[in-house]
Amino acid sequence: MNKGLKSFLTALSLLFTFIATAQGQAHKAVADRIIGVVGDRIILQSDIQSAVADAARNGEKLPENAPCIIMEHALLQKILALQAERDSLPLTDEDVEAQMDMRVRGWISQFGSQSALEEVAGKTVYQLKDDQRPFIKEQMLSDKMRSKVVNDVHITPTEVKAYFDKIPKDSLPFLESELEVGQIVLLPSASKDVEDYIYNEMLGYKKQIESGAVTFDALAKRVSEDRVTAERGGAIEVNRSDKSTWDPVFLSTAFRLKTGEISVPVKSNRFGYFLIQQVSRRGDIAKLKMILRIPPVTDNELAVARKKLDSVRAEVDEKKISFKDAAYKYSDDENVKNYGPFILNKDGSTYVTIDALDKDMVTTIKDMKVGDISKPVTFTNDQGKKGVRLVYLKSKTAPHRLNLVDDYSKISDLALEQKKGEVLDKWLTKKIPTFYILVDKQATQECPNLSKYETSDKGF
């Protein structure tokens, strides 16, 4: 699978479930028809049309046969999901809810606000989640089954070279400059006096709301430092299992509250101080309102953090510890534990273009050479907290044609994906006959690649 097609299908997998019940609704209301059946699951023509239109609107470069690719992707996803159910692959409701919450946050970020998302979808976020839940579950089951099929597939250097040698030389892509950039982050706490001030200020907010002097919504819009939720009066929906997003203290407080009750200010080391009100709760899902205040750190706290990172930098320079191990040992960045200290691309690789870095990072690396580690520099993270970090420029490529010397890991990944695709095709050849699959005749005429999926001769 070429890189462009892989990128298109990755974007498609993120878009498909949303557009199937949002913008596609207009098409379904006028005229629609079933163009595919796998077991007891159907594929509608409007799903395919809407996926193409939405991918185009989002700036994806569409192949000429995009509808055929999307249709095959939909068939494959349903086959894999049904086989996952046959094999009883584990997937809990909590896993689905956590993924659903992550998707909704992504959509809200994409459209700018919850209200904008609801306007586009034509329904509330809660209705949207109810509609999307079965689609999300199907996709997660599909991903689990695919992982099971190709999990043991590996690639050798000989296979990587053979893959590269088959690429026509005039088809080798021209690549932008890419970098590998790591960081060790310290996020110092504010002084006790500042924290006490913020805490008492938030106690004052609680009293104002409970006395009726001001509403929670109005206060959140005015003072909350989480601007995404502040726009909607602090409203947010939280899943108890979403521990990757929320600190344990936030979750435990939110789910101890009674309906309408407002918490005392609670401290989250990752964010700041929260004032939380429970609006309603259904099992592990709670609708809340929140106000976030981030106690500001002074130059004194930042100076202490810089001094500590100076010592860490010296340890790395003297080769007493590697940069990676130092990050695991000292960094306050939550992502280090799961993903390591390097900035990641959307595909999970450590190679990024300059536009993937924050402005402070771009300024820091501007005059650095490969192998350099910066002096401690001050920055502000995505949550609005000030910190200090060391930046490591591990590698940097000049713009160039794809080649084995500079791009071995990329070529290896592409070769591995192709090999996994071949293994998956062999698996499908064996599994397809065990399913009831029906494909619209017009679709198979326009997309000959779909005929291999059909197992029923009834036609429609």
C-alpha cells in the first residue's frame, strides 16, 4: 500500500463513522439504497458518498477510485469485526466509551466548539454518541482482528531492499526536511502562597454560586482557564475509565458528588485546581461542569527547575545516562511513559516536519546542530502551565528523494505494511467463503475489485 493511500485510509477510518450519521442523513432522507451486506450488517450508498465528500472537504487527496476503495474498506471492516466476535476477542464497554470520548473531543477540536459540532451533526453530543457507539465498536473489533492476523509478521533487511528496488526510480517521492526531536520537561509547582491564594479564590467562587449571586456557567466563561469548556459554561462529559485524560483525583471527586453538588477546590498535579459540579450521572458516564485555575509559577520556581535540568544535561553530556533514560527518570511529561521522549508524527513515527512542533520548540532548535542538547528553556504547555525543558535534536534530513540511506525506517515500515497486506489477503481468501456477503451489481461493475468478496449469487 503506498503512503498516500495509507494516509487516505487512516483519515477515512477517523471520518467514516461520523459522517455516516451526520452529513449523510440528508442523503438518506431523500433516497438511499443498500449496496452491500455482510452477515447481518449493511452498507448504504449514502455512507460511501458522504465519506468521499467529507474526505474532500477535509483536504484529503482522493485517488480516482476513492468510492471503490471506501466500499472495499467498509466490507473488510465488517468481515474483520464479525470474525472478531466469532473468536470472542475481548472488548469491554469501557474500552468503547473511552474511544468514543476521545473521538468526540477530536471532533469538538476540529469544529472549534461543542455547539459547532452539534450544529454540523444536527443533534446533541449525547445523541451523536448514542448513534456512533455501534460504529465505533465495529471499528475497534475490526482493528483487533486485523492485529491478531498480522501480529507475527516481521520484515528482514533483504526484504526491505527488495521492496525498495521494485519502486520505479522516477516514482520515488521527494521528501521534506524531517527531524527527530526529544524533550525532558519539568513543570514546577507554584509557591504555597500562590496555591493558597488560588484555593481560597475558588472557595469564594463556590460560595458565590451556592448563594445564587452568579451561575456556574457565567463564572466558568469568565474565569476558567480551560478555554474549550469555558465557552460552554464549563460543561463536559467524562468517562470514569478515561484515566489517560483525567487525573485520578479529578475522577474520584467527580464520581463521589451527588447531582447538583459542587466540590471544594481539588488539586490536579497535571492541570491545576478544579471546581466541579455534577449535573447528572449514568453508570460510568457523568455530565459535569468545571472551572480550572492554574496557579502561576514565578521566576523563582522556574530558576530551580532550570538548575535541575542543568545537572541533568551535564549527566547526559558526560554519558552517565542516555537522553532517553534521563527522560524516563526526570521528565514530568505524562506521554514519556507510554510513547517515549520524542515528538511523534500522526503515523506514530518519530520523524516530524517543522510544522508539527510548537513555536517555542521551533525557536529553540533554529540554531542547533544534530546531536545538540539545548540549555534549559522556558515554555508553556498545551494546558497553559509554564515549564522548563531540555530539547535534543537527534536527527535532521535535508529535502531529498526517498533513499535507503536516509529513509531506511520509512521504507521498512512501508515494506512491512505491504507484507501485512499480503498476509491479510491470504487470510481473507480463506475466510470470505464462511460469510454471507452480497454486493450491489452496479458497484461490482464500477469496482471489479469488489467481486472477490461476494459469496451469494442472489444479487440485487
